[in-house]
Amino acid sequence: MGEQRSFLEMSRKISIPVSTTFQYLQIFNGLLELTDKELEILSKFVDLSTTVNLCSAENKRAVAESLGMADPNTLNNYVKRLKDKNAIQKTKNGYRLSPLLKIDSKVNLEIIFNAE
């Protein structure tokens, strides 16, 4: 009889097709623990951004309008939460998407389970 391997010794490759920024960001949400609203807002910032500063006043206006928010400043609390959860990073030019979340057509994740 062949040897049985424990699930810890198995290697698996899983392909996850995504067609929207929101779906792409959902894949990483186990690490970031964003709320559904935070995910929605972050995906809108990524999709609608027209400046180097992801959270510029111009981008906030576009995101707020797309979400039906009357006041773009409402997004300031979300920007702080996204920064605190490392989904975005403060730079000299404002904010940018975390390098972990860089939109790419192919992303490989390796999960190492160390049970001791």
C-alpha cells in the first residue's frame, strides 16, 4: 500500500477567476479583514482613480458620487480605516494601494501552515 500524506504535506494549486477589482480585493480580505463597505470603497478608489494620490479630493468626489454619498468628506473615516488595516499606504504624494494588493493578471499566494 502507498504512503498516505497528511493534508499539511500536500501542495495544491487553485485558480480563482476574477472579473472585477472588488472580486480581486476579496481574495486578500482574509489578511486585511475589511468590511464589505470598506472593500466596496477601496475598489471604487482603485477603479475611479485619476491621480497619483489614490485618495485625492478629486478621487473622493468621484467615489462619493458613484456610491450616492452627498459629501465626499464622509470618505475620510474610511480612508483612515483602510490605512490602519494596511490596504493603502501614506506616501509623500498622498496615498497609494498597498503593494500586497497590486492589481496583476497573475498572483501566486503561498500559505505556510506551521503546526507545532
